[in-house]
Amino acid sequence: MTRGDPRRKASSRRRSAPQGRDRRLPAVEGPLEPVGEAAPKAAGQVEESPGADAQMEASAGDSEGQDEGMLEQVARLQAEFDNYRKRQAREFHRLCSQGKKDLVRELLAVLDNVTLARAHRDAGSAAEEIVPGLFQTAEQLDAILAREGLEAMSIPPLTPFDPNVHEAVVAEDRDDLEVDSVLEVLRNGYFFGSELLRPALVKVGRVVRPPARTE
């Protein structure tokens, strides 16, 4: 191809002409940041919602309110229990007082009979006329006390001595007994219900053991 060949000139122009896909963008200094995205969080940073503090304060307020409500309920229950205990104490004392009144009312009949016997004596009545009435009055008293729960001890002669219910005031040595025994009842003993009210005063026969033989 000669220097003046028109095809050579056309080829030279095509090589020198800039192409669209080879155009370069101007250089940008600094790091690129993504568009439309939030900046990354620092390490350890906790995201808090706008109402977190208000929720915590409301929760603390509710807890304090519950504690106060429980304290008020405990105080109310304590007051109710104290009132119940006082009512029970008053009712117990009332029943005891009423029971005493009922017993005294029954004993008044016995007192009336004793007063009547005294009046007959002062009027000059013979003892033979007064004594039977006094015995009947004693039986009346026994019946009243028995209804209230009083029970006299039954202690036949030679009953084995029991220090739990017998109180020995006199002792007599006996060689005809196998165990210490009651010889005589000097004062009756009584039970009230299932409890010992008063021990019986008794005279006791004490066993005399022969002296040991020595060889």
C-alpha cells in the first residue's frame, strides 16, 4: 500500500478515534459509602427503642404498686385475725361465766336445803328430824357435781397403794401383806373428767420384809 493510498488514511483515522466503551470516569478521592444504607454500628453499641426508658419506669411503678398492695393485704389480714382472736376470747369468757352461773344456780337449791335445816334446828326440832334431810341434801349435791364431771375415787380396802392418786399420811407396818396397800381412806379423792382433781388421803399398810439370813 502506497503512502498516498486513501485506504491507509481511513485506517489511521479509525485507530485514533476514541471509542464509547473506553471512556473513563473521573477519579473520586476517599472511601465509597453505600447509598441508601445506614452507617455500620460501632462494636458493643446497643440499639435502644425510643420508649424503652418509659417501659422500664412503668414496670418499676407496677412492681412498687404490687408490693404496697401486698403489704396492705397482710396488714388487713392481721387486723382481721386480731379481731377474730378477741371475739373468740370474749366468747370463751362469756361461756365460762355462763357455765359458772348455771352451776351456782343449781347449788342454790342445796344452799336452800341447808338454810331450811338450820331454821328447823333454831326452831327446836329434834336432830332425828333434821339429819335425814341433810343426807338428802348431800345426795343432791353429789348428783349436781357428777353432772358437771366430778367422780369420786373407788378405793376398796387393801387396794394396792398408788402414789399417783393416793397420798399416804399414816403408815403401819404389816407382815401379812405382799404389797403396800390402802388400809383406810381418810379423805376422798376425786377425778374431774379424765384428770386428777384431788388425791385421796389414805392410811397405808407397809410391807415388812423379814431380815436376810446370814450363815
